Amino acid sequence: MRARFDLVRDCFHDLLTAGRETGASLTIWYDGQPVVDLVGGSRTGGGPGGAAWRPDTLVNVYSVGKPVAALCLLLLVDRGAVDLDARVDRYWPEFRTPATVRQVLSHTAGLPAFPVPRPATAVADWALLTGDLAAADPEWPPGSVAAEHAWTYGHLVGELVRRVDGRSVGRFLAEEITDRWHLDLAFGLDEAAQRRCADLRYGDARWPDRKLGEPGSLRARALGNPAGGLDPAVVNSPLWRGAEMPAVNLHATASSLARLYAGLLAGGVLDGVRLFSGELVAEATRVQYDGPDLLLDRPVRWTLGMQMEPDDSWGMGGIGGSSAWADPERGYAFAYTTAHLAEHDRVDELVEALHSVL
């Protein structure tokens, strides 16, 4: 089985040899079992002499964490503690926007940016940022249009988890999902886990300016507040790694992300442990919105926390190049995590190689 995927392995190693990748991991499950599990490059820098990337190296995967945050809330939906079509203020009374839980999960709540400019230190102040969101007016009527809730998604979803369950979304994830499915991923790392982290670095020094777009634009407001989310000095700091910014600071291994999607692909069961009902997985991976996304500036099909691609695979890519998803038609789960912040062409080439052998 594994020899069949040699072309994918060759592609991964070619990316490293060519310098287009400087530190990454790749895991693929096919037909219910892992068939590719690779690491390469350095976790502490792009040049020679850095600490080697290890199987347990954690890296910030940006928006790849959005579905993980969503799954925490969806587990409460599955247990009957949250109604998808209830308004958010049923659970969070101070919340002014007349959005439903479903609209929050599908990026149509109308709150794609934090409304009050905040410094980088605000990432550690959960109450401050959720208070800003609770008091905000939506930028358009909830449900009318989508815009990826780039930095705000995790606080909207995470505060709903906290209001209903009492635990932070990071603690809920650890106790209800990662422990039960043996996953190595987290929001808010302790000191021991931070010592395993890869340092993010730019593949191109112009990359962050291209990602932010024009000053004052929706994209700039959404990705630039709180400040520093694309600055290695911030995202490699203990402050960022120890905080819970669930929309953008999941730290994970590729093997755990692929394992998570393999469990979802199997209908919510992994190694005999059922975490989600089949009905919940079906609803979570059903298209909820199909139309223009004002932040991404392209048509998007949003599920409850994931993007549905034209081939009906579902998952999420993160700014900088990390990605994780499941492809039900072809029967695989895929995860690529990188510290080399650049475009997604690396993943595109790996997927082309993978599809060529399936």
C-alpha cells in the first residue's frame, strides 16, 4: 500500500530540496489507515543548522484551526445542549447582533472583524475581545452574505462553548476531543508544548503586505486587529502560543490533523471511539452558504466551519500554506503543516501527485 504513494513522498522531498519549503510535515490517510507520514526541514529557521522538524513538532496552522473550534461547539449541538437555529443571545445575553448559532458557524453572522482596534497584547484578554464582539453592530444583516470571520470566528464560537459548558474552548477541546481521539493539537499551549513549536518565518518578506491588502479594507481590518497576527515576532512568542485565539492559533501536528479528519470521514468514529453522531457529521459537512465571500473576494461554499471545494472535499486551508481536509469521494484525509509562510502552491502539487496515484 505505502509504495503506491512514493510519488507523493518524492514531491514532498523535492519541495524541501528546491528551498520552496524549509520546515513541514505531511500525513495522508487512505482507506482508513495512514499511508504517508513525513517530516522535513527545520523547526527553528530556514537555514542550515536549525533544529530538525520532528514527528511531534507543533506549528501554528492559522485557519486550519477554525473547523477544530467549530467541532467543539458542534459536540454540544450533538449532545442537545445547543440549538443551531437559536439566536446567539439565548446563550450569550449581552450579544447584540441578531445572528443564529448556524450563522456564526457558517461565517454569515456579519462580524468579520473586531470592531475596536487592539494591540497584540489583547490576544491574551479573552473577556476584552468577546466584549468587543458582544457590543458590536453587524456590518450587514446576519445571513445575507458571507465573509470569512478571519480573526473573530474563534471568539464567537469559543464564547458560545464557554457560556454553555463553562470551560474555555481550549480546555473543552483537550478534555472532550483530543484526549478521547489521541490528538496532538491545542489552543493555548503550556510551557512544555511551547518547547516543541516550530518558528514561523516568511518565504517572501513581501508576503504579509500582500495578505493584508489595502489599508482600511475589510481584509486589512479583519487580519490586522489585534495587531501582530502575521508578525513572526508576535506569533512565535510565548504570549501568542499560550493564548487562545481559536480562529488562527491552533498548534498541531499534521498526523493529528489527518487523524481528526479520518475520524470525521468515518462518520465520527476513530479507533472504536465514537465522538460525533453520523447525523451531526452529515449536517456539519453540508453546504450552508453558497455565494460570494466578501473577505476572500471569491465564491465560497461554507459548511458549519469548513469550506466545501468543487470536488466536494471539505476542510480548511490556513494563511501561509497549512491545510487539512477530507475527500469522501476518493476516500482520503490529508494534512500539511508548514512553518514557511507562503502560498498554497506546495499543497496543490502534493495533491496533484496524490490524485495521480489514486
